[in-house]
Amino acid sequence: MKLFLSVDMEGISGIVDTSYINPDSGVNYQRGRQFMTDDANAVIEAALASGVTEIVVADSHNTMNNILWEKLHPKARLLAGSPRDCSMMQGLDASFDAAMFIGYHTRQGVPGVLSHTMSGVVRNLYINGRVVGEFGFNAAVAGLYNVPVVMVSGDNLIAKEAAELIPGIHTAIVKEAVSRTAAICLSREEASAALQEQTKLALGNISSIAPFINTTPLEMAMEFSHAGQAEMAAIVPGTRYETATNTVYYSTEDPQDLYKTMRAMLNLASEAEFF
């Protein structure tokens, strides 16, 4: 059995604000890296105990060089560094039996610890007309490979967001959001136990969890904060720009095309100055 782990940082156990996740200025960043590695290891240990024989861990935060390679479980392979065509989902293909999203967070504009969607330029992101965050977008990419996302870990609010998109998904809740930069956190021991328990339950329940939106063509719509950003994103060939809502649309049947186009749109939009 093959398992793909996309590991972000905002939803990791014990992490509550940007001091843990910013490689350049975070006074708690080194601690955050250890917490991230600990969460990944808890999942890996439980997966191996459940019969998984191959695990790919995709470091999926910022520059994607956060997980402590030398402390990661030796039975897992680590994908680190950037750029990557498919960013947080690089390395996934149809040969995997399941995917899990570890340390994820809620989407832009809603409550949750360190909530956002990919970049500060995004107001809303839609897949086939349904608003999603990073969880939903990445789950849709997995769905195009017919791979189910069977578990997510993070705060109580990403658990709710994920359950609304994927019926039956297992959720490892390691903290309860108090505000966008505050949370009631489980202890290290309790968090690891929750991650391991939900990993085992999820792997025993793969057959009953359907992939998320695996029909094609798939339409992505990205609503930007201001018109200048949308205008820049609309430079990408094949897009359609709706000026009334600052939204740029793109349709595709290919998961790599979807991810590369999303990244290109974000990079272009980020170049637009507000004034």
C-alpha cells in the first residue's frame, strides 16, 4: 500500500502564530520545524503499523525545506525544496492508494488558526463553482488521479471544512482555534496519539471514502483582491477574466496543468501593486 503525505505547517500541533512558521523572522521557527517533524513521524509510524509499505512525504510549507530530514522516520522518503510544478502535491500520481493532509488550515476569510488560501492576493478560490481553500484545491488534484484524501490534521475548524467537502474523512484535531493566532493545544503526547489513532482508522476505511471531484473537465476560478491582480493573472493563456468580480477562470482535465496554471496566476497577480 502506498501513502502520500502532504505536510503543511500552520495546522501542526503546538503552532499558533507566524513566529513558528516564518523561516526568516520566526523566533519559534526551529521549534516549529521539530513539531512538524514530530507530527509527520506519528502518522508514519501508525501507517507502517497498518501495513503501508511505501510513504512519500511532501514538505508543503513556504520554501518547502522545513521538515528535519535527519529526524524523519527512516522508512519514509522526503520530497523537499522548491520550485515544484505541483507544489504541495508534487510526487502524487495514480499509483498511490490514499493521501493524507497533515498540518492543514482553513481557507481565506474564515476563522481558523493562520487561515489563508495559497497567497495573500486570493480572496476566494473555487473548484467547479464550490469555494475551497488549500485543502479542497489539493483534494481536487488528488481526485483527478482518483486518489482519495482519507485524513486531515489541524485545528477543529479545518476538520469541519474537510468533512463538508469529503464525507467520511477522518480528522485528527490537535488544537482548538481561539482566534486566528491563538489556540488551545493538546499536549505533545495527546496530539501524537490522536494522529496515530486517526491514521489507523483512515487506512482501515479507504474503500468507503471517495476521491473529491474526480470528474473532468474541472474549472478553477480565482477571485482576487483588486482588479490589477486579476488583470495580471488573466495574462495566462486559456483563462477568462470576469471584470465585475475580479475573477479569472481556467478549465482543464490534467492535474499538473491545473497546479501549474494556479501557480502562474498567483505569481503574476503578486506582481501587481495596489497603488
